[in-house]
Amino acid sequence: MPQSLSRVVVHIIFSTKDRMRAIKPDIEEELFAYIGGILRDQGAQPIKIGGAEDHVHILCGLPRTISISGLLEEVKKCSSKWLKTKGPGYRKFSWQGGYGIFSIGEYGVENVKKYISNQKSHHRTVGFKEEFREFLARYRVEYDERYVWG
């Protein structure tokens, strides 16, 4: 086959460092749009970006030309630098070191889009740690609790 084609859709989750509640309502829409621009610049196809005050959810198609870790490094590095320009309250902002990434079949895209859209109401009753543990269990990801939250 002379052409390489792919459609790999993933759900990515990462939090602010120490789960600091830094993603305020007045900045979140602009932040999510900025993250979408970074994804597009890297060749990814953003589908839905959202989250809560202490973490971000990204639903996107992966590019064929960059590794997952390379993509997330760019997203986190560039968005962190951008956020630091948004005022004194963001000068020390940073993301956590790790992330979760889960494959989504094409038929699951609409469900994940709805899930990301409902983050505000979801997190009225469920905390980030509980939510993330649920994803790890659902996708059968083995992990050591000592290293997930650092």
C-alpha cells in the first residue's frame, strides 16, 4: 500500500500539579481552545476538550507522525507557558508529570464527547482521584497507587 492511513481516537486525562484548582471559569474556554490549537499544530485532530478546575480531558485523533509522549509533552509545555502569561495567579502554574490515555473506538466517540461536556455536573459528586481510578479499572490498566498521584 503506497499510503499510510490511520484513525486512532484516544481519551487523554491529566491534572494540574498537586491538583491545584487553577482552571477557573474565566480562562477555561480560552485554555481549551489553545490546547486544540496545539493539537492541530502537532497533526492531531481535536474532537472535544473540557475538564474541571483541576484537570483536563481531551478526545482527539492521534497523528501518525509523533509519539503519544511527544504529543503530550508539547500540549502540556505550550499550554503551561501560555497560562503563565494570563496573570499573577498563574505564574507558578504547571501540569502534573503524568497522564492517562485510553483508546476509544469510533463508536465510543459520541459517549466520550458527552462525558467531557458534563464534567462540571459530574464533579459535583465525584472527585478527580475517584474518576481516574474508575478509568484505570474500566480499561484494565495496572498501576501502583504510590506513583499515580505524585
